[in-house]
Amino acid sequence: MITDEQKKQIELENTKIAENIHPIKHRLVIFSGKGGVGKTTVSVNIAYGLHIQGYKTGILDADVTGPNVPKMIGISGGLHTEDNRIIPQESHGVKVVSMASFLSPDQAVIWRGPMRSKLLNQFLGDVVWGNLDYLIADLPPGTGDEILTMTQKMEPTMAIIVTTPQEVSLIDSARAISMAKQMNIPHIALIENMSGLLCPQCGHRIDLFGSGGGKKQAEAMAIDFLGIIPIDIQARQLADKGKPFILEKATSDISMAIMDIVKRIDAFEN
Amino acid sequence: MITDEQKKQIELENTKIAENIHPIKHRLVIFSGKGGVGKTTVSVNIAYGLHIQGYKTGILDADVTGPNVPKMIGISGGLHTEDNRIIPQESHGVKVVSMASFLSPDQAVIWRGPMRSKLLNQFLGDVVWGNLDYLIADLPPGTGDEILTMTQKMEPTMAIIVTTPQEVSLIDSARAISMAKQMNIPHIALIENMSGLLCPQCGHRIDLFGSGGGKKQAEAMAIDFLGIIPIDIQARQLADKGKPFILEKATSDISMAIMDIVKRIDAFEN
């Protein structure tokens, strides 16, 4: 049972979040049913793609127990607070908050759902996001607490589901799409990532995860398809070094694919 | 606040779980910090490897929101109950319970942590596991509710962490290892999966996720290293078709790697 006092607290928190978040016109959640589909890499590069297009952009790393955004964009160190509010870190012009900023490298976050949701509420309500155009939330895999909290509190304008063409990934992304529909997110779209792989030596096309399944799924489930992103070995190496490939390899196939997707997102949102 | 009645209920449930689970001598939890490292594929093939070695084996799919075990071993349909207890499904001699058995293919499980933990308690306490030698629990990525519930209630004899050699995966597996240590799991070991990739056309070694990072990490964190499993494109295709590669391609490099790991697990546990 919830007391009147607790109820009042929750209402106050919700008001604070709404006041902080509503001025940001475009609020995107990026998720996947299955882990390891490159969701964080896609989130980070979409954020930088929007920044290249001239938009003020922030990334909210909503993966509380496996926060990888800071590593992928090469930032470390803690978050600062001012007047009890959190100042986001900034890297190459994009603002970021992440649980990783509170942790030492191998520290585990053994938190049950209510604790994780509480942190996300703070990331939404207590961070000085400033006058952003786009806020991108990178969510953990699955359809659990973080996704519920973020869709309820952030009120996203768009949900982007990332999948690989692999069948087990498509099964899980179908579940994620169903969830986005149930949560009444106004616009839902799919990206197929890690599609195809060419041998760097002989150019042979290696069918690592298959290809084409994402587009078919988007059509079958009547949502928008944003595009295909190829596998690129250098992209993985750059991510390990903390460098978004869209900044480092702007003319590569993979960066062109992201920029096409960014333009499609922007067309939908404006 | 918890009432006396609720407290009594919890104690009854814990007793029921202990009575059901303790007769199974070897209780393994398999997890990873990061998703998409092949954890489920590894879990399934270890289970069949133990079965090939003559052990009675069961798989508990503890990934409530993204349950993929049934798909990977080619079973479908629902679970049956008898006298209010759940009868596990069986495929090629291995027993399985999974949330997938309760769902239609694209149905999302939008459950917060307490609901997910409740289901796992049922999988531990209400399933007729029979006289198994090994129970393998395939856990979701991260370090959240499912992992807490399973390690507290199942009292695993061994934790196996699966990682790829990729640096972002190693960061998350370090967190998972720390958690296993904090949870006082008696034996903790690491597997490096998706190591190396040879072009099927020209044999060129493609550095997709790197290699060798797992062994170094195991040494640095003073846990056992169980071995390296190479990437195999056919294994992915077989998984999509619901066929564990250890049954279908028993003499392949990847199956040999699993059997070596199975023998190492068995030596540790006996």
C-alpha cells in the first residue's frame, strides 16, 4: 500500500520530470529485445549524426547495470552537481549522463528494479539538460523495469528498435515492437544492424547473421523501417577506443548508412 | 513493510524451493554482463554436452523477457501441469522450462522485477525436475533482479560468465565477475566466446571481436578460465533452426571446444 505522503512525493517527482523533459521537443528511446545487437553503437552514432546536422543533442544512458556509452565516446570520470542538480558530461558537443560515471571499472550494480528506476527518474528530472533539440535514451535489452520507467516518464516521441537479421534477434525485436505499441509510443521504427559482412581480404560475403529480416519484420508489424547498417570491423575497433565512427570515418559505408537514418528520423520528427 | 503473514509465505516458498533444488547436486548459473555474447547458445550446448557425458540435465531459462532457449533447441508449445506442479518439456533427453512456453511468438512480457522473480521462484520450487545431476540456468544479461533472485534462491555451485573478447564486453563481464564474488558463489569461471573468425572462402582471419581478452581477464580477476569457443557461422544457422550444434556437428572445432569445457566443468564439480 502507498501512503498519501508517498503519493504526494511521486506527484512532485513526476511534475519535476515533466518540467525538465517537455522543453526537449524530440525524445527518442532506442531499444532491442535482445542484447548485443549494437544498440549502444547505433544510439551513439545517431546522436552524433544529429549533432552534425546542427541539433543540440544529449544521450541518456538508461542501461543501469551495463552502462557502456561513456566507454564508446571516450569519456571517463564522475558527474558534477550544482545546486543539487546533475551537470551532464560533454564529449565532442554531445551531452551525456550514465551510471558508469558513478562506478569504478569493474564495480557491479546489484540493484533491483525500484532502485534502477529511481536513478532513471533522477536522470530525467535532476539533470541540467539545457535547451536540447534531441534527447536519445539508450535502454538495456529486454522489456523490463528500465523500459517501463523510461516510456512512462520520458514520454518518448519516437521508439527505435535495433535488431540484427538473425532469427533469435527478430523474435525478441517482435516482442519489443509489441511493447512499444502497448505503451502507445507515437512513432515506432526499426533498424537492421550488423547486416552482411565482407571479408576484408577477398571480399567474400560472409553470412554471419543473415540479412533482410528487419525490413520484412517492419512491414509485417506495420512500423517504419529506417534502414540497414552493415557490419564493419573498424567500427568495433573504434568503439573499443572510444571514438564514434561517424566522427572518425565520415565517408565510410557505415557512416553513410547512419546519416541516411538520421535524415529519416529528422524528417519524421519535423 | 512486510506483514507476518507475508513473511510466513516467503519462508514456506523458500523451504519448497530448497527441497526441490537441493537434491540436484550440480547447479550452474550462466550469465554475462553484456547481451549478445552467445550466452544462450553456450548454455544449451553445455547442457547437451553434459547429457552426452551421461548426466541427467535440465535447463532453466531464466531470461523472462527474452526467453530464447526453446527456439534454440527446437521445441514449441506450452508447459503441462500435474497436481499443481509444472512438468518440464523435454528435447533430445534434456528437460527445459521457459517463459517462452507461455507466450505467443511476438508477445512482450512487460513485467517489473517482482513479477519476474515470482516466476523464477516457481521455476525453482514448482517444477518436477526429478533426479537431475545438473541444472543449468541461462540468465539474462546485466546484474539485475533475475540474477539476484537466482543466486539467492538456487544457491548455485558454480557461476560461468560468458564474454566475447571485445573490450566493451570485457568491461561488463568484469562487473558480472564482481557480482558473482559478492554473492559468494563457491566457484566462478569464464568462457571466451566468438573468438576469431575465418573467412570460409579464403581462410583469412577476420578480427571481428578480437581474441585473447577472456583468458587475461580470468587471470587478472583470479577466477578459472574454461576455454575459448571460436565463431562458427554454421552454429548460428543451426541455432536459428533449433538444432544444438553439439548434436548436429559433433566433430567440428566449436563442438570440440564445448566438450573440453564440459569436461573441465565436470572435473571441477566432481
